[in-house]
Amino acid sequence: MASDIAAFPPSAVRLSVSAAGAESVRFGADGTERETSRHLLRADGWLHWDYTVRDERGDAHHSCDGTAIRSTLPGRGGTRHCPVPDPPTRDDPLYFCSWTAFARGWFAEMLRPVDLLARVRVTSTGDPDGEGRMRMAAEPTGSELSPYSGFSLTGRRRLELVLDTRRGCFTEVTVVHRDSAGADRSSFHRLTRPDP
């Protein structure tokens, strides 16, 4: 199965999306669901976006209208306000005010697979299916610092990935890690609304 390699990099390093959603489910050692969160991102550009996370703690909401970032977090009371640098430089909005700085690391990695692939060693790949989905297995290689929330944390974990080569995003990621007692625990992440 052939893939359009020239079309893949631009979509795989996107800075914005029109809309994307994802869900994350963590499982306990006995296989029962322990925690679920839902994520929704709408972005028209670096400085115009809206990101919401819904979990058992409530709704966390972040947005940027081009002039300021507003954040409302459950249990924190009120909305925080942070102005965007004026005039904005290329560096500040890209690294500190864009949606990639606020979305959970794993969510950004699903939408921007190069962010994850730069941190892992791919151990196997399958052929793309008729819709361009490719199954991959990978292991983390780096030592990511807290509060990094991506997939490639080090220490006895492996990744099972589904890459959509046409859209340039991961649609499913399963993380399996071994806890201190030697039991396998897992979490499953699914992109429910990939950006077209």
C-alpha cells in the first residue's frame, strides 16, 4: 500500500486544527475503568483557540482570543487572565500562548505525531490498510521531565499506536506499563474527532 509521503509532514506538524476531540480511559490492575476524561479543541490559529477537559473533577477550560488567555479550573474559583505579548513575537505565541502549550501532552502528540515519534523508538510497523491506518509499536527512549503529560514517559512501558497516514494524526494509542508490583496497567486514548 502506497502512502503520499509528501502530504504527510505538513499535516503531521500542524500548529492548529479546526476541531478535534479525544477521550482517555485509564484502567486499574484488575482491568476495570478507573478514570475517564474527554477533551475538545477548537483552533483557528496560534492565538485563537478554545480547549476544554471534562473529567470527574469537573470542567477545565482554556481559551485565547488573540489578546489574552483565559483559564477556568475546577475548584480554583474564578477565571485567570494572562495577556498575550504585544506585539506578539514568533517565539512567544508559538511556545507559550498556542494551544499546544495548554492541551495535554498526549493530545498534542495525537494531533502532531512528530512530537511523539521524536521521543520513541518504533519497534514494529504494519502496512497501511485501505483507509491509510498503520499499526505501530514503540518504546520510549528519552527522560521527560515533569509536568510532561505525553505518552513517552520512561520506565517499563510500551505503546501500541494507530497512525492515520492520510490525516497525519494518531487515532488510537494504548499505553501498557508495569507497576511496582509487576502488574500490567493500561490506558487507552482515542481521537474521536480528527481534524479533516
